[in-house]
Amino acid sequence: MKMNWKKIIGIVAGFAIVALVVLKLKNNKEVTQSKVYQYEKEKAIHVQADTLQNEYVNAEFSYTGTFEPNKETKISAELQGKINIIFVDAGAYVHKGQKLIQLDNTLLRHQLYLIDVQIQNAKTESNVQLQANQIQLNAVQLDVERYKVLAQADAIQGVQLEKAEQQLETAKNQRIALLQQANLKSAEAQRKSIVEQINKTVIYSPFNGVVTAKLAEIGSFAAPSIPILQITDIQNLKFTVNIPETELRQFQLNNSYSISSDAYPEISLIGKATLIGSKANMGSSFPVQFSVNNTSDLKIKSGMFGKLNMRNANQEKSIIIPTSAIVGSANQPQVYLVKNGKSSLQNITILKKIQNKAVVSSGLNDSDVIVTNGFINLFDGANIIVK
């Protein structure tokens, strides 16, 4: 049987190529592994540590909040019309009752003129009719008096006196009707309505404040749903902070507290507690709101950040650690203890946090040494060297 040498040579060449690829890949893996940093678990890790001791918990601490305006409104017109004049600009301080905007009232004033003419004509006509009625009334009154005297003397029949008295009653009723003319009353009611509309073409400031936004210009169209100006009252401010439920007991309604602004920390403000929230927000904190009087030159602006400054009067000693030393989770905080040159992970319980420090209620003792810096590659049981 004749052998197929070409087929054999092809198979051998294929195996050779596969072998070369495997060798190349193995060589590349070794080169790559030699370049990767291999951490030595037995190698000592350099850390910073601190020895704990009981301290008095009497430090000052603060809560961050935001200043808000006491009152703020966007002003729009009650009537539709073109804006003729805007008397103020953004940034202007305005007083309650100050004129802010004048709408076009030309058509209304023309209607008022026509109504006044109509009323005047009606009054003139009514006066003429009243004068004629008065003359008639006087004449009939004299006839009635005369007929009464004649009737008593039996000089005339009683029916003539009755007719005269009926004429007198008719004249009186005509006078009442003239005084209550419907067209005059209707015109006066219409005039009152037009005067009220004219008054509404002038828009006044509802309270003292600052124009914080100008939302329309002269010549634009005003309507009840279109804001023109925004007025903000910052003479009195609201300051709101969010307080954890464990610290809510520190606050009482109507009590005064010290507040400062981040922009003007040198200015001391007094805030009166006006609201203590009854429902927690998403962060399980409760809003506490304070009423604050602004400075005379209104330095504190709406939207500025500030701090509610508190001082803990508790004189009991506790273990206090920097919050930067805490690892683990919010539900289970932990720290690394230094024991015999090794790190030891320790569960702790935090009573409360004061700025960048935490008061520990359990898990740590006086004279314990904890790691405060150098957590990279640190693990439970690692060899450590304290700097």
C-alpha cells in the first residue's frame, strides 16, 4: 500500500504550529505575571495610630441648613392688557402698597367718560321731571286742603275730595318712581364696575421686599396667568435644618438658638424655633425650622447656607474617635485595633457624631490603640508598623 507522504507532512506541520503557539502563549503569560505587582501578605503595612482615652463630651457642633425667604410671590395682573409702565427693576427694594406696574386703561377711561355723560343726562332729565312733578304735587296738595274745608261746610260733595286725594297719591307715587329710575341706577352700577377695573390696571406691592425677578417688559401683554415681577421678603428669613431622630430632643418650640451664615460667619444671628417636623424625610431626619431676623442691610440672601451652632453641656467622659478611623458599614461600624503588631478588626457602637468625631458607647476601652490612617491593603490580622 502506497503511503500518502504529503498528507503525513501536513499533519506534522499542523502539530508543529500548534506547539509553537502554545509555547508563545505560555511565554507571554510568564512575562505578564512578572510585571504584575504581587502583594506580600506577610509584609508589614505602615499605618498611623492613636491611643484612646476618655474625654469630656462638651464640644461645640453644628447642623448645616439653608436660608429661605419669609414670603415670596410672583405678581400678575388681574385683568388682561398691555403693560405701559414698570416702575421698578430687579434688585429694587419696594414697600407695601408701592405702585409697581401700570397697564393700559385708555379704553376703560373712554367708557367711563361715556357713562358719566349718560348719568349726567339722566340726572338732568330726572331733575326736570321732578320739578314738574313738584309743581303738580303742590297744586294737588292745595286742592285737597281747600276741598277739606269746603266738605266740612257741606259746600261740596265728598266725592270731589276723594278725587283730589287720589290725585295727590298718584303724584306722590310718580315722584317715588322718578327718584328710583332704573336707567340711572344701572348706569351708576356700570360706572362703579368700570372704576374698579381702572383701579386694577395699577398693580401695587403686597408687602415689603426685594424685586428678585423681572419677568416681563413694557409693551408685553399681561394676563392673570402670566407673572410680571417676583417679590421676595428677606427682612425675615426661615432657616431649616434636618436633625437625626436621636438628637431631636435637643430642640423645643419657641426656644432661641445661635445661627451663622457661611458667607458672613462673623455675623451672629438668633433663630426662634417655629417648626419641629412630625414626619421624617428620606434620610430618616426631621426638619426643624427657625425664624431669623435679617441684618439691617439685608446681607443674608435667600438660598445661602448657614449653620445652627450648638454646644453639648454633657460633662460625662466617653471614648471619642475621629470619624476617618471608622470602617465597615453604617449598620455595623468597625475600627482596626493595634494588638501585638497586628491589626484586629473590632465592631463598635456609635452613640452620636459631633462634626468630624464620633462618640463610641461600646466596643472600645480606655488605652486601646486604633488605626487612624493607612488603610490601603490593610486587613484583619495584617502585620503593621505604627509610624
